Amino acid sequence: MSQITIFSASIGNGHNEASRALKEQLELQGDNVQIIDTFQSIHPLLHKTFLELYLKMIEKTPRLWGRLYRYSEEFSWFLLMDQLGTFFCQKLNSILKKQSTTIMISTHPFVTAFLSRLKKKKNINIPLYTVITDLYLHPAYVRPEIDGYFTASPYIEEFSKEYNVPIDQLFCTGIPIKSIPDVNIPRWKVRNDLKLQSDEKTILITGGGLGLGKYEDLLETLEQLEEKVQVLCMTGFNSELEKRIMALNSKHRIHVISYTERFTEYLRASDVVLSKAGGLTMAEALACETPTVIYQPVPGHEEDNAQFLIDFGAAVKAEKIGDVKNLVEKMLEDKEYYQTLVNNAKKIKKPEAAKQIAFMIKQLETKEQIL
């Protein structure tokens, strides 16, 4: 039995969701799995600093975040994270010993940098696998200490050649997500089971677990729709946003839903999702075959997620708020256009990613034991 430690980070909820989905599949294989909230475990102040810095950058100076992301494609400034990780090697090493860890998995790039430094500094011979929770492969993920990269990107051969990563370390598995409702069950039936209006067109607005995004702007532009619809506002852990939305008046039926374990059911119940293009949400939307209108993705990684989906014809992007109404209307009224988006999602969705990653890790472990 493997003793697997998944190192996550509560900077956005997607990394934790991916970790939980993976834990479930690994345990079904008979492995013993623990999830560590890495920065919180090192020190609550470190977690608070990272979270607040990230939130301030994407809310107040998103273009700066985007420039840093683009800059890192050419220049290795991100290796500063490895240097910072040097200060926490002792703490991380004590976690490994306490857990009797035989395999390390990271679901956050900053955490991967810390663990890479740990392996190098302490000369640790434990496999380190990184699970990439965006749709795009970025050179900042690359470290010689990493033994395997699990990604949604199909362009692993090109990435291998350009960044000198052994091709046998790259696996196109998709992003691990929890199980989703059966896509053969009609949306109206899922709505009925969720006690929603089963015969109303349904639009879901989400900004991830942190409830980020322009919810009020989106709701305002949806007022221009001629047809009355029901709107599911998935606010995550953002209680302030929840209060603001509940205070709004609308001709539509508005449901405010805080963090829920049934998110993918609500996603499958919806005809259209409005989102900023977080990796986990996009992977879940694809799996649920729910077409997406992307609005104001975070510059950098979410812009790349958006472009990935647009290139495959599985989502559309609203360049300005006025475009949202037109795109939603087209999706709801043009059945052929809608079905094309659904068919394209079917081609690239990977609902079994967690199971495949768990299986591949078992295969790699067996191979290592033979060698």
C-alpha cells in the first residue's frame, strides 16, 4: 500500500477540489492518502499572505498579474518560488516523515516549486508528480525534480521538445474532477431533482470557490433578455457577494447558491454557464456538456484556458459586457449552434481524469519497483 501525500493550497478552491477527486480514486485503488493544505500547514500567516496577495493582484492589478505570467514564459523569475521554498524545507520534510510518505502529488504550481526545492536540498528520493489544474501547459511548471506531469493539454509532444521534458513524463489525462451526473439524463430532469423550475431555461454564473467575477454586471445585462429565465448564482464562500445579489431586483428567477458539493449537478442542470474560465470549472463544464460564455478571465492562466476552449469550439468569449446578452441569446435560441458547442465539448472532455491519473501513478510505481 502506497502512502500518498497530496499537497494542495487553498488559493482558489479548484486545487482542493482536484485533490479530493484524486484522493477518492487513489483510495479506491487501496492507497492510503492524506491531503495537506501546504501553506496553511507551514504557517497560517504564509497562507494568509499568499491568498491576500493573489486576490489583490487579480482584483486591483490583473494586468500586472497577466504581464508577470507572460514574462515568465521567456524569463525564469518564477524560480524565486523555489528559493523561498528553501526556508520551509524542514517543515515540509517533517510532514513527509509524519505521513510516512512514499509518493508526493502537488496540485498547485507554487507548492510544486516548494517540493522541488525540498527534494533537491534534502536529497529526497520520493516520486513527485504535479497535477496541472489549468488547460494550458506553461514552462513555469517545469522542474528536473518532477517525475511526472498530468495535464489537460494535448500538446505534450511539442512541449516536450521545446522545453526538454522527457515525453515519458508527460501525460494527457485532463484535470481531476469529481463524478458528474449522467449526461444522458435530460437537463429538465436534473433541474427537477434539484427543486428548480424544470421547464425554464437556466443560466449559471460562477466565479469559483472564492466567488470572483462580475456577477452584478452579468445579472444587469441578462435583464435585457426577452425571455424570462432562471439564473443560478454560485457564490462559493463569498458571503458578501451573496448578500449583494439577494438585495437585487430582477424579472428573472434568481437562485443564490453558496458553496455546495452538488455544484456539478447545478452545472448539468444549466443550459449555459457564464464564467471567468477557472481550470476546474471549465473541466467540469466540458464534462457536463454545458456550453460556456467566458467573460473577463483573469489575465494569464485563465486567458489561456479561454483560448484553449475557443480554439476547440467548446466555448465563446464576450469581449465586452454587451456581448454577453447576444451570445447567451444565440445559445438559447439557435439549436444548431448550441449543439455544435455541445459536440465540441464531447470531443475534448475528460470526466475520468482522476481515475486515469490514479491508474497511471500505480503503473509508474510498479515500473519503479521493477527497476
